[in-house]
Amino acid sequence: MREEQRDMSYRKENDQLGGMDIPEDALWGIHTKRALENFSLAGIPSHPQLIHAYGAVKQACIQTNQGLGVFADGVTGEAMFRAAGEVAAGLHDGAIPVDSLQGGAGTSLNMNVNEVIANRALQILGRHPGENDAISPLDHVNRHQSTNDTYPTALKLAVIRMLHTLEQAVITLQEAFQVKEKEFAHIVKVGRTQMQDAALTTLGREMSAYAETLSRDRWRIYKCEERLRVVNLGGTAIGSGLAAPRKYIFQVVDVLRELTGIGFARAENLTDATQNADVFVEVSGILKALASSLLKICGDLRLLSSGPEAGLGELILPKRQAGSSIMPGKVNPVIPEAVSQAALLVMGNDSVIAHAAGMGSLELNPFLPLIAHALLQNLDLLTRSCRSLSSGCVEELQVNEAACRRQVESSTAMATALVGKLGYERVTSLIAEAEEAGKRLYRHMLDAGVLEQKELDELLSAEAVCRLGS
């Protein structure tokens, strides 16, 4: 009875290493099962966007072959195209469980996708998974392809799509700072260099600098697509187009472009595009630049909101949670802290990507799964970070105007605004006099009758400190 149940629940599949039992209704097959036994390093499957992109790449390959009359009947190709479309739409993510980190340059993911498409196509035709004589993961779904041209092409498609999403998140954060730029334009504050009082500025101007930084990051991200749209699809194993007809090689990228709406182009040198991964290093560097911007911005937000009573206390961050299990009333800048950690992880992943790309050997880089893992994680981290910083912090940012005014009147930074009127030496003497009298410089100026309050306030106004030149 137990053996009969076993026969009812499993199907037998074979590969060059032997046979294995596969769950009867599973869309994956023997290649996936071996991968599950071999690889469990990351503990997570390949990124969903990579899986969906792979489905789109397979659609392009199947449609090209279909157009060339590769499949004896149109029904087989149509069923495979439909199944690949379901993978592209994310309908079979659960059937593609192979680990994100895998040996074989991504062969396990490619075969997992091939098996799912083949078995789902069999179901569409009213047959059972595993009937590979009718539709084979290798002879049909993988026809005229290799992992070595489909995997990097799918990765580029996934990265481009995620860059589009990231760009929108950066724009949202940039616009949040632009709103604060206008809202805080009238607030004069102490500008600091080397953490020391330097010259007067406005809080709006500081916000504008953050927005401008993000504007550059957004433009760099937008330009990334130009680097990624050149693909080696059709180059098969080493860029020579081994076992693929010329018509297929010259058509498949055009089909991918039509299916995805992204301007893909076949690499002029397919050998180069197959063996080298430097484009991912370049894109990663641009993402690292954004991470650096976020790290700097978050550090400033933490510093400007420090205290609030015993620190700078100029900004008031939205209160998100209690800050301590032992110190009542303490509230921490948790959103900038969390985003800072994400930015640091992105920087670490950038180093991983550079090393992995440099470890490619001869005609192929076997470490593309690591590059994919780190690069797609970075895109997720940065997108979520921009959204979190925008909605969880910047949009509700407030200012302590009294603290800003008090620091202006107490700081030697105020003196810089008076140099044009009184001269460097005179202002230096007034600073010393104020310190000796134990007064704020602003108060001492009025008490000593050096300037009328109206004139002094005009010199310290937002318009005056933001004026370009004297």
C-alpha cells in the first residue's frame, strides 16, 4: 500500500547523472531538485524580478523560434509562449525555488525556468508534467539558447525595470526636499564647516542642496539604461552563436525589444558581452553614489535634530517610536538611522560586485549569480530607503525656529555677515567685547550702539545671507 501511494505521488525523471523521484504535479523537475540539494547558501530564491525577466526572455526566444518554423506544430510553441508569459507575470514564482547563490553561472535558474515553462505548457495542452518527449525543457524551451546568454540578458532586463522604479522613488524624495526648501526659506540659521560655526545661511538653502544632490542621482540612474540595453542574447555559450541559426541570432533581440518595450540592441561583439560583466560594476557605482548621498543627508538630519535640548536641535523629526527601554521621553532618529544602514550595505555590496566581475575567467563569468544577488538587493534597498526617508521623515520635517534664532544671535557666524559693513578688525573686537561682557554678540551690538536694530536685522535677514556676493 505504501509503495502504491509512492507511485501515485511521484514521477520518475532522468538526467545524465541518473534518475530521481519528482512530486507528480510539480512544475519543476530533476534539474531543479539537484539544485535544491546542492545550493542553500543564501537561503532565499532568486529575486522575483529576475525570474519575471527570465520569463520575458524565454518568450522572446520561443516566439523567434516559432516564427522560424522550428517547432513542427504551432500548438507547441503557442503553449510554451503562454507558459513563459505566466512566468513573466509572476504566476509561478513558487515553482522557481532555486537558491539565489548557485554554481554554474546561473544554469540552475535557467533550468528551473525551462522546466516550469515546459511542464506548464504540457498542462495547457492537457498533458501531465514530466512528459518530456512531447515538450522538453532542453530540446524545446531552451532551443538555440544557453544560460550564458539568457541569464545576463534577463539580469539586465530586471535591473532596467528596477531602475525605473528607483528613479521614481528618488524623484519623490527630491520633491519632498523641494517642498521643505520653500517652507524653510525664511529661516536664518548658522552654517557650519568642520563642525564649527562658519557663516549664516538659511534652512531652505540646506534643503535645496539635498534636493540638488538627489537630482544628480536621479539623472545618473536615468542614464544607466543606455549601458544595460546592449545584450548578448543569441550568442549562446561563448558568444559565437554555437548551435543557433543566423536568422535566430539576428531576430531574437528585436523580438525581446518588441515584447518588453525597452530598447535592447544586440552587442556588436558577442564574445565580449558574454565574458565581461563590467557594465554591472558601472551601474553599481552609480547606485553607490546614491547611497553616499543618502548617508550624508541622513547624517545631517541626525545632527541637526540632535538633543533636542542639549544638541543643535534645529530640526524636529517626526516621532516614530519610543527611543529607549530605560530613558523616559527619549525619541531617536530611527528613519535616518535605518536608511544609513541600508546605504552602508549598498556600499558593501558594491565591493562584492566589483570583485565578482573581476573574477570572471576567459569566456565566461561564473559569478553572475552573486552579482545579480547583490545588485538586485541594492536596487531594493535604495528604493525602499528613498520611500522611507521621504514618507517617514522629510515630508513631516519641522523646524525649531527659536533654536535657530538663538544660535544665530550667539554664534560668531553672525559676525561674518557684518564684515562687509564694519570690517574684519572691528568685528573681531566686538566679538571679544561680547565674550568679556558675557553677552550674545547680537545683544552687545545693540547695547553698544554699533548698529540700529533695524539695520542689524536686515544684515541678518534671509534675503541678505542668501544674496550671491555683497
